Amino acid sequence: MNSERNKRSRIRKLVHLRRLPTSCPFGYSSLSTFDEGYYESVFVVPWTKSACSYDADLMIIGQDWASESHLKKRDECIRVLGQKPTLATNRNLKKFLKKYMLLEFGETWATDVFPFLKRKRMSERIPQNLLVECAKTYTLKEIEIIRPLMVVCLGLRTINAVRVALGQNTLPNIDAASDVTQSDKLPCIEIYGATHTGGWGTTTRGRKMNAEWRKLGRRLKQLQQKRK
């Protein structure tokens, strides 16, 4: 098993790669240059600041972190925590983790597939080919470094980016993503998709989200018991 020191060193290499001027896709901004690096982080994305357990059993993967318009005013809370606790995505995620997995957010490893900033709104759509490319460059390597028992990808586009990066087919809907994704590239790590925990997802899926997380919680417990 990789030591925490070794894991930290390998994560730093990914961060160095992400900071290179040539790494940022055209039309997006780099954390290291936006607002003089105010939101820069020692992690691939700032979200990890609040969820950076190197021995995490669970990894959470979102699609992307933020947009320039969302960060137009310097926010000390976001800079320090890498997240806004009042944001629906974070509030709902923490609720599901606590209720069904008996975990605090800080006991997980949280990251995003796309580690750059969108220029416009938070809802701006990122081309799927960019998500896949970033999944290959950063996300799969983060999973391999941390080696959690389970990975939960928030949203259909997120799980499909990871699957395509693994050389697998895309899934038609989030219900199909509730079945396990496994690959020889990441042996012994189970990857699942779940409805995004933002306001729109929780409103449209309702009780189905509780069923999703209940199932994930049961499976995580099984994996933890199997490891003992």
C-alpha cells in the first residue's frame, strides 16, 4: 500500500502538471493565474481541501469545480475550504454521506474531473471530449494514487467521462450507472455513478436519490468488512 508521503508526492506531480500553461484548454482559465492565484491549491482541485483523507475508503468525483463568474468576488470561505458549505451540492452530499455511509465529508477524498475554471456561469456545459481527456490525465491517476474501496461519480457526464477514459462504453442514464464499473486499469476499486447532489438533481430525482445512496452505503459497508 502506498504510504501517505508517497501519495502526497504523486498528487503534487499532478498539480504541477495542471499548473503548466500548456495544460489549460483554450477558452478556460487556470487556477494558478485567475485572480493572481487566489484560489490556487496544493490539490488538483480546491474542493479536496475539505475532503483530503489519503486513506479514504470513499472517493467522490464531481464534474468541475467553479466558474470565473462564480468567483468574481474574493471569498475567503471558498479560498480556505475549497467549497461553499451552503451550496446545495455540498449540503446534500454531506447529508447523504452521514445518513447512509456514516461518514463525514472530511473522511473522504473529493475531486473533480475538470480542474480548470469555466469563464461564464456555473451551468456552462463543458464538451464531453474535454472531460474525457481530463479524466485520463488527472482523475484516473488520482484514483490510482488514493486507492479507495469505492468511487462515486456525481452525474451521468462524470461517470461517462471516467468510463470512456477507462476504455468502456457510455451509459444511457444515471440508473444504469448505479451498477458497478470495474477495470483492470484500477483493480479492486469499484466505481459507481449517482445523481448529482445539486438542487436540480435532488428536486427531479427525489426519493430515488435516497435509494441510490442507501444502496451505495450498504455496498461500502460490505467492502469494508471484506477488507478486515
